[in-house]
Amino acid sequence: MRSNQVRLNNGITIPVIGMGTYSLENDRRTTENAVHMALKMGYRHFDTAKIYGSEPALGNALKEAIFDGVVQREDIFVTSKLWGSDHHDPVSALKRSLQNLGMDYVDMYLVHWPVRLKPWVCYPVPKEDDFDQLEMEKTWFGMEKCLELGLCRSIGVSNFSSTKIESLLDFASVPPALNQVEMHPMWRQRKLREFSGDHKIHVSAYSPLGGPGNLWGTTAVVDNPIIESIALKHGATPAQVALSWGLSKGASVIVKSFNEDRMKENIEALDLKLDDYDLLEIEKMEEDKTMKGEFLVNSTTSPYKSLQHLWDDEI
């Protein structure tokens, strides 16, 4: 089994497989049950965000597990994110998230998107006129203040391109420890991974299977003949191959399933090691960069196509 943790540029370690808590239904009891199952399977990294609405369920499940002695707070890694309508005051936003979670701190606090929304925008799919002028220097100063106050152990970004991170580094006193982006064998993020490696910024992959089951997702990754052939060779599943590929690139992966069998399948990807031939075969796969995660969907009629200018280079 490969190491299940990596060290960030601030010295803190992060488990390489995380459990995402976003769900369209956002049923509190379902989320809590899934977190309890995940803890029993060995998951120690949990990903949430204000806009997911899952902070209270995640926090309650973790509080119960800590009380029951299943896990200690210092053994788990919790990530939450600053929504676009809170860029004016990250400190207050994080305090509200901590209240939702019932925690004194989170381990990672991310700027969810490199966009600022008007203060009343509290829904996940903004409209064109919901966007405001981004002042990233002020936003990052607020993120650094969160770190200074001990409200979080690390700060980072999400969905940032190399260009946007480069701009951020021009004024940041504390560089981002992590950039969470969509990444999988059909969107390999080579440029961003190289840039991040040069600046010691960890890449964390959401939708590492291509997001099957999500409104914006696809089964193209796990159904790809190359992935299926490698899975057959190793006696593994296509999902495990895709996850192992992400881990082989030094990324952590955020998997999202509340199904017990799939959760077990996902964490067992730690036991799979791809060989050089496997990795070369995956490099032959055609990339599909129209898969833009939570906002941009693979459709010529998508209402989000007009927002593609927000991603000015490969992310």
C-alpha cells in the first residue's frame, strides 16, 4: 500500500484520499450515515463547503465519532471553502462555517472559485449579473487573517489556473498550500501540475472519476477501453485505476459516493500501483477539457459557456 498522506508546503500532512460531502439532495441523515461509514473504512479527510450545505451534517457526524472514541480531532483533516459572495470578509465567513461544523478550526480553507459574487448570491449556479469585481489581493489578505487567528491550519485555492496562481503569488505573504481542481485521466492537468510542482503547491483532484452520477459528470473515464483494460490486467475496477492514476501524479483525490460498496472500492485504490506501461497507455487517452466541473458542463447549449472567460488557461 502506498503512503496515505502527503506533506504540504507548510509542513502539515493531508490524507491522499478524501471523502466529498456534496450531494444534490443534501439530506442530513444520509450524509451523517455516510461519514460514519467512511470513518470505519479508514477515511480521515473530509471535504465540504458553505455552498454544499453539508457542513452541519459533517460536523455532527465527526462530533459523534470523536465523542464515541472512534477518532480524535487531530486525526482527521477537514476542508471547507469560501463562497464567492463572502470575498469581502473571509474571517466572518469561516467563523460561520466553524459554527455550522461545531469546530474550533478547519485544517484547510480554500477560495472556492476565482470569482467574486454579489453579497446576496447564495445559490450554487450564479447568473451572469451575479458577478462582481474580483479584488483577489483583499480576499487573500482575509484568508491570511483566518490563518493568523487560528481559524484554519492551512489556506489554499480551488479552480485556479496557473495564471491566476502566478498573479496571487505576486502579493501573497503566505502562498497557497493547495489548489483543488477537476483532474482525471481525461483531463490530466499537465501544465497546472508542472507549475504547482515548481511552486510546491499541492494539487487535489475533485471529480477524479469524471463525476459519474453528477449533473455535470460523465462515465467516459470509467468506461474508457484503456482504463477497463488496465483494470482487467490488475484485477481491479476502472474506478480504482482512475484514482490510482491521480495518486501516481502526486495528487490527493476527493471521491464522492455515499454507497457503502463504492466507498470501500474507492479507498482500496490505495492498494493498487500502476506500472510504467499503464501510465503510458493513459497518456494516450484523448483529453476532454470541456468537462468543467461544477459550473461548466459538456454541452454546447450550457448556460455556463458564457463564463468560460473566467478560466483563461488550462486549470
